[in-house]
Amino acid sequence: DADVTQTPRNRITKTGKRIMLECSQTKGHDRMYWYRQDPGLGLRLIYYSFDVKDINKGEISDGYSVSRQAQAKFSLSLESAIPNQTALYFCATSDRQIPGHEQFFGPGTRLTVL
Amino acid sequence: GNSVTQMEGPVTLSEEAFLTINCTYTATGYPSLFWYVQYPGEGLQLLLKATKADDKGSNKGFEATYRKETTSFHLEKGSVQVSDSAVYFCALSDRQAGTALIFGKGTTLSVSS
């Protein structure tokens, strides 16, 4: 089945470490997004990309960077992790041809920064 | 800027009770509106959507109508089941941010038998 996958699913790291979260999709969608979920805050947008050459900051991009290696791959990096980046991270995809631009979410990566 | 406000939970109901979760939004233009559901330990799944005013989205017994005049998109279900226990998120599609979604804070629903 066409899908959105995220690796790793869980990660525990220490303050100051560099971390990369990866997202892959087999849906053939052109748009990809990274969100973080915190209890009581819903999901907030970190970065989004319309294609390999088009990357944009979201609401809370500070402390994060991204790379769109191919249409199907979108990675999120924390250059120097800090404890308040402990959260559940979701990748999502969409496509310009989808009415209303519905998004499809991966299963999430639970990141803990000690 | 655009925003979504939904009722705070948790909402606790008995099986077969009627469910309403309120959602209102602020947006320029005409966004698309969505309800997503997150079951325990899982990612988000689209529950239903509406892309223009007066559209009604429906799925699995849930319904929501896009009301432009009241800027609302309330979620309803006539008879909830234990399996409906989850976190429900109202969201809008923000054309100013590349059609990224703006989410409400989520409402936790717990249904007991």
C-alpha cells in the first residue's frame, strides 16, 4: 500500500546531540510537511516543502533544519537537541491535485531529549 | 492570522450517547476544513472534510457542516461507541502557508460501556 513512513519511531538522546528524523512516502505526492505535537497544544508546523527546490519555514522552525533529498524523502534535523524539543513529530504529505489539500500523516516519531 | 478553536476536553460519555465537539475558526478567504482523529499510540487519520461553505462531511457516523456565517465546523455523532475513544482535532487548510494545516488543540473523547 502507498504509505508515509517515519524512522526512527522512538529516540532518546542527550542535550547537544545532533538528531535526524526521516520521512519517506510512496504516494507520489509533491508536498511534504513536518509537525510537532505537544500535549495540550495540538500540532504545529515546523517546515514544509512543495518540491525538492522549494522549502519554507513554518510557525516554529527555530532550532530545526530540513532536507528534501528527493520527492519522496523529507528529513528533519535538530542540530543541537535541547529538552524542550521533546515531543511527538509527524511527517505529512499532500498534493496540489487533492481537493481541499487533505494531508496524509506518518505514524510519528517520539523524541525524548534528556 | 488564521486560527482554530475547539472545545477543551476531556469529554466523557456513555456508549450510545450523542456527541458534539465544537470547532470555530478564523481565516481569510475560504479555507478547507477537516476533522482528524488520533487513536491511542497512532498517527492522525482524516475523519472527514469540507471544502466549501454549506458542505457536509461525513464518515463512520460522524458529521460536520461548514458554516461560513458562524465560522464553525462542529463535529457530531448520534451514538458513540467505545471504539470512538480518541483525540479529535479540528483543522483548516491555510493557503498562506502552502496549504499547511492549522490545528486546534485537540479534544479527548472517552466513551465507557
